[in-house]
Amino acid sequence: IKYEGTVFQVNEGAVLTINGDGTINGADGIDSKTVIATGDVIINGGTFTCGVDADDYTNSVIYSDGGQVTINGGYFAAKKPYTNGWYYVLNIQNNVKDNTKFIVYGGDFENYNPSTGDDNLKGNFVADGYESLKISNDPTVYRVVKQ
């Protein structure tokens, strides 16, 4: 499956490591994600945002559909909430596959707390021995740090 407007799509069996301090933004006006993982993704830095769809709602910034996403650092922000008020910063496909998961060791997350997991599946994406701390109120930003 190819998602229109997606910046990175990592297929099953593949591994993508993203290092850097640049900005990666999903497209505006269409169904887009910034990163889709059916394979494994390791993010060590950078700024990740996602554009709005044709109905002016932000889609998932980092979306896992069968892959493991490990986040060691970076800044992650959805421009707007979806119709349910949820900011889809880290999101798992609702028909989850067994190996689908997020493990967060670091990073800053705008309007989203990775310790709340997914809107549908709930859970906690923060790695054992780490915690998510609110560091800002306007906008609300959570930072994952070692305990």
C-alpha cells in the first residue's frame, strides 16, 4: 500500500534509521502521514510534523502498521487534532499486528503524551526506566527522559 503524500514508507522487513536536525512534514490537502512503518524505524532526531487532509484535519505524524518504531529523540507535532480531539502524533493501525509497537526513549511531543499510547489501543509508549514530563503549557509539550 502506498499512502499519497507520505514522506517515508518503510516496508516489512526493511529498517530505516533517521538521524538529523531537519524538518520533515507530511503533505497538505491529502491523506498523508510523515512516516509509515510496516518495517522498523529508528528516529534519533529531527522535527516531524504532518499536514492537514482535504477536510482540514491532521493525519498521523508517525504511523505504525506492523513495524516497530524506536524514538531516541526529535520533536513531533500534529498541526491540529482530528474530529475526536486527539492529536495523532504516534498512532498504531487499529487492526494491529502482533509486532507493531512504539518504544520512546526521548523526544519532545506537542499536544501529545506518549505515556497515553494510542487513542484506540491506549497503553504506554514510553520505554521502561523513562518517563514523560510536561515541560510547556503553550503549546503543551511532553519530553521523555530517563528516570
